[in-house]
Amino acid sequence: MTERPILFSAPMVRAILDGTKTQTRRVATGAALDWLSGPSGFNAEFVALPENGLCPYGQPGDRLWVRETSRAHELTDKEAEADTFGVIERLGLEVPPCGLDGVVYAADNAFREIENSREASERWMKMNAYRGMQGATVPAIHMPRWASRITLEVTGVRVERLQDISEADAMAEGVHYSLLEKIQAGQDRWARHAYKKLWESIHGPGSWDLNPWVWVVEFKGVAQ
């Protein structure tokens, strides 16, 4: 089993946490794209075979640890007294945990305390001093492994064109939509319409029309 990092935006982190996101699509690059688009023209099923080792996100059974925007945080007296992050109830404490060190996650403002060890404290202090600013926000790309709260197990990998996404798969991407958007898109394709908007919000206007080859990675959450 191999473990790799993977970045997710705040909305997608929330979708993973609430169980509505079980797939992600990432643009195929490098050797995989060469195999798909080159003179040899290998088909997508062959390119996705585990023995070819072309998927940068692993194969079924491998794990992905989620990188998300976060920051190191020490509970203030006020936060501890008010139990702002629900720590007292979650840990079964009898007194407010003033000064407790942990990590706050931007996606849902959740707080997770660090382990009670010297090593954990040293790692936390390093994160707390990110770029020389105490408690500064740490972009997802710089999140250290120990601070990650979400681990995913890869359950399926394939390659396809972006626009080949089905309505069911678009829903599995964790897309959100308004009632107006659903009416405008039509009852039979609202999820694909919402996913197109999501894709272009990430990759830029017109990126959907390019219809690139993408890795489709299916996953499930792993308890930590």
C-alpha cells in the first residue's frame, strides 16, 4: 500500500466530510497523456492498468491523505470557556481546556487537538510559526502530513474524457446547485451542468470545452 498527498478546496473537503464526494477528476499529464494521444494511441482501459504504473494517484488499495487550508491554533480562555470547538464534550473533559494546542481547518472551522507528546509539540510550534507569523494560515499545498485529518482509500481508477462524465458520477463529485440552476439545466442533467461550472471555476473559462483526458479516482473515507 502506498500513501500520497492530494489537495482539495474547502467546498470539496466539506463534500468529502458529509459523504457526498466519492470521486475526483484530475487532468492526465506526462506519460499517460503521451500513451493516450501519441502515435501508438493506446486505449484508456490499457493506460489505466495498474501494472503500467501511470496513475499518479495510485491504484485500488492505496491511500490518499488530504491537504487542506489550515492553521495552528492555541485555544484562548474565552474559546475554552465557551467550548467554541466542542472540545469539552468530544474529549469528555470536566474543565475548560485553556491553552490546548491544535489545528483549525478552514473548510469548516473545526479544531483538532495535537497529541500530548514532545514531538507533536515541536511539529505544532513549527506550523504555528509558518512564514514567521504566529498562527498564520497555511495553504493546502504546504500542509504537513501530521496535520491532515482526512485519509482516503482508493477504490477505483480509470481514464476518460472529461465530458464523458455521467449524471451519477457528477453527483459523486459532490457538486452543489441551486433550485434555479437545476431548473435551467433540466431535470436529467443538472449535476453535469453543476460540475461543468465547478470545473471551469478551477481551471478557467473554456476549460470544459477542451475536453481533456482525466484520471477518475474513486475513494472512500478511512477512519483516523
